[in-house]
Amino acid sequence: MVIAFSLIRLSPGDPAAARLGAGAETEAVEALREQLGLNKGALEQFINYMAGIFRGDLGVSLVNGVDVLETIQRTFPLTLIYITLSVLFAFIISIPVGTIIGWSNKATAVYIFRGITAIIIATPNFFIAMVAILIFSVQRNWAPVFGYVSEFPENLKYLWLPIAINTLILVAIISRVLHTSVVDTREEEFVETGIIRGVSRPRFFWFYILKPSLAPTVVLMSYMMATMLGATVILETIFSLPGIGRELVGAVLASDYPMVQGILLMFGVITVLLSFIGDLLAYALDRRVKI
């Protein structure tokens, strides 16, 4: 709350002046500042902000007068949909890729795998998005360049490309971590014990290899889901999707204090919650993990 409150006020811009326009008179700007409560001291504004949060009131937008919580409820579902689908597809692809390469550990496959994932991780997501738009939207016309339709299944035409980009980046990161974890797990003594005992192949791969290797991967996935909230700012701006990331960009440009504070606060709560869930799942998968 402190960081969200402070950062937006340290950035240049006056919400009253932005609301009235560049040609507004000084008296009109000061009158609007007083009406919006921006003429009060920073400490008093922060106390009022905290009091509102504990009442379940995130405030009202200084630009359009819409309730902040209502805006979050309207824009967040879209962002949640393509983040969830991206993580789901990435998880489904990363597990067999990371496990097979980690277990076989063939030098050629490992070098190719590391090279491809390194290139993907090192490439900025906005550059991947622009190349994808050039190939699949401009040249192939398989996806719209921008825009969005909320009705299902028409909305999938607008969402599949951002989901594919997110999935590609997540697969590169998650499969690489899982590959390293599987290689480390192979060296454990209990793996040799399972081989000596003649455990069935499905049971061996799940209990002796995959389950203990998934613990760090699950923790990483919970972290990546949280950081993807920040990445949505770029992708939603590029693809003109009416999600919460694009709403945050508009609020920052307009110096809309309550809107920025509310969205950043929600991001913080989700990040902490996902990290906690990731730790619990890691402990359930591998009891050697300490919470």
C-alpha cells in the first residue's frame, strides 16, 4: 500500500490538470484538486486511503468517476483467462519435455534444448509479440491485429496468439527448471533403490522422478503466474485487449491515483497468495521442502 501510494505521486503529472485538459485555467485546476481531495497533505491522503481499504472501498477513478473495484471486476477476468490458459498449456507441454530430456540426458538433445530455451528466455516478450503479429496476423491473417470481442467462442480468435506467446515463454523457463531438477533427482540414492526394487515404470517415474522434481517447478510456476500480471501490461497494450494491464497503463498516463493504487494493491495480494499456495504444493509433493 505504501509503495503503490508513493510511486504514483512521485511520477510527473497532475490528475486534475489531465482531467481538464492542457488549456485549463489555474483556478479551475485548483478547484478540481480541492474537490478531489488532492490539496490535502500526503499523510492525510494516505490515512484516508487506508481507511477506505479497510472498509472495502478502493476509491473512485479521478478520470471518469467509476468505482475502482468495479473496474477491476470488469477487466481482471479477461487477464485471468489468458494467464490461466497459458500456465495450463505450458505445464502440459513442459512436463514431458523437461522430464524426457532430463532422464535421457543425451548431450545433443541437451545442447539443442538449452540453446532454444536460452534464445526464447533472452528475447523480450514485446519483440516476440511483434514478430508473431507480423507472421500470423499480417502475412497469414490467422489472428486479428488488434481488438477484442467478449462473446465465446469468437473471443478465442483474439486470445489465441497472446496465449501462445505467453505459453512459449513459460515453456522455455519451466521445462528448463524441470530438466535441471530431474537431472539432480537422478543422482539421489532413493532412485537407485527404486531401480533395485524393480518398481513398475509408471510408479517409478511418478514417485521417484517426477514428484520430487516437480516441487521447485511448482514454486516457480506460482512465481511466474504473479510476474505475468506485470507482463500483461505489454501484451494487452500491443494487442489492444481490454484487460487489467491495459487499464493500469491508462491510469498511470492519466495520473489516476486511486485506480493505480487499487490495481497495484490487487497485484501485490495475488502475488503473496500465489507464492503461499506454491510453497504448500511444493511441500505436499516433496516433504523435504521446508515451509
